[in-house]
Amino acid sequence: MEVSRADGRAEAPWKKMSKELLQIQYSPSRWVIRQSAEEALKTYSQLGSQATSRARATKNILLNVSYGDGQQEKLDIYFPDRVSSQSMRFFVFVHGGMWQCGSKDMSAFMVDPLTSWGVAVAIVAYDIAPIGTVDLMVDQLTRSLTFLQKQYPRNRGIYLCGHSAGAHLAAMMLLANWTEHGVTPNLKALFLMSGIYDLEPIIHTSDNDLLHLTLEDAQRNSPQLLLPATPKPAAPNPRMLVILAQHDSPEFQRQSREFFQVLCQGGWEVAFEELPDVDHFSVLENLSKADYLLSQMILKTIFSEA
């Protein structure tokens, strides 16, 4: 039960948790029921590496395309066969890892199903902590999207997807000042998978040992807090799908449900989907399957824009 504050709004339940319980809530592998936490992380890494190796061996690909001057400011772009690269649709994926692990080199789960339908897949690398700050990561994703738009100005849509911390970075694109970058990306949709949209709880977990977030940093990078106070732009105005795994932790579930409500109240076109029988990792791993419910939802969204 949430505690009411003097201003009438409910106090976030995480504020009543012990530090130990909060740490568990923000440790996704602790909520996997099909295997141990250690095994879940190992499986996720292995499946991601295998999917990426398979895609790189069989697809038309541009590896390590620079979208900036930084060492990690790279994209891998997987192209479908027999489609003009100038006029195709782009699915852009942002990996998670609590802003301090993960890599584009183990994230190509969705390449085969999407390229077989004529959709290009771009996977973004960025500077994870401790080298990168969250501010830098947000800026890097912003620049990667403007790079894609400038390189492929006649694209038929950019469909941005983020998982976990990557969903946070993707959601921050709703607050980007595209005028500063000289181009507005043709963002048609956002797919936000098991994300974190209010960063304040992270300050009180061990994840902050590398992130070094202050309260000001967290608030400046929390779309959950910023969007209600920000006028909705005329463009881009993407459709959104907020996605939750059945076996995500209660805190991850709360974050997704509350962010969905913020989007609804802000007048965004948004839907919510809780996927059954999956956890924080398998919700993404299963994108390697064309018949997976989420794969079908992504394809339906992409081609409904045709």
C-alpha cells in the first residue's frame, strides 16, 4: 500500500523498502524462475552472442559504422536482401544492462525475423559506465538517430526499441531537442521493453557504484518525471508500446505501468502489453522467433505504417 504525501500524491513504494530489498527489486536475474540468476545471465549472454554471430555470417551488414567521434559511438546495420537501403524501414535497437554492461555484439536477436520481412536492423553501441554517464548515453543515442536520418533521408520510418536500461534511453528521445541537431528523425514507433523510467531508486542500489548518479542527475534523466511538465511536440509523434514481462520484478512492473499512465495522460498514442510466461531476459531472447507474439506485434506496427 502506498503512503499519501501532504500534496495528496502517493509516495513511491520503493521509498519504504530496505536497501537490501530494493537491490533485489532492481536485480532482474533474481526474478527468473526457469533457472538460477547466474544461469539466466549466462544463457542470455550465450544466446545473444550466438544470434549475433549467425546474423553477421548470413546477412548483408555494415559493422562499426561511426555516428560520432567516440570509440564506442558505433552502429551495426543489418540489411535485408533486395530492398533499397535509401527507402527502407529501420528498426533501431538499444541494449540494456543497467547502463553498465551489455553490448551491440550480443544483441542481434531480432535480425533474422525482421530482415526477412525487408526491415533493416541497426544496433547501437554507447559508452556504458563507468566511462559513460547517463547524460552521455542519452546524447549518444540522440546522435545515432540523427546520423541514421541524415544517412538515409528517404527512409520509410525509424522504429526504436530499447530493453531495460535501453528502454530508458529510448524513452528519453521523447524529450530530445532535435532542432539542435539539425534534423528530426522519422520516428514512427517506440517499443519499450521492461524499462526503468524514474532513476531515483537506482541511486540507492549498488548499480550506482559505477553510475555515480546524484539526485539531480536522476531527475534530469527520468522521463517519468519530465514528460508531464513538457509540452508534447508536433513531431516526431511516434506510436508507443510499453512492454512488461510477466516475471519482471514488482518494481520493474510498477515502473512500466506508471510510465504508461504518464504517456496516456500526455496524449501520446500508446498501448500496454504484459507478455505471459517470459522474464526480463526471455522477453528479448524470444525475438529471434518470427512467430513470437512480440515479433508479430512489432511487424504489425511497422507495416501498418505502409
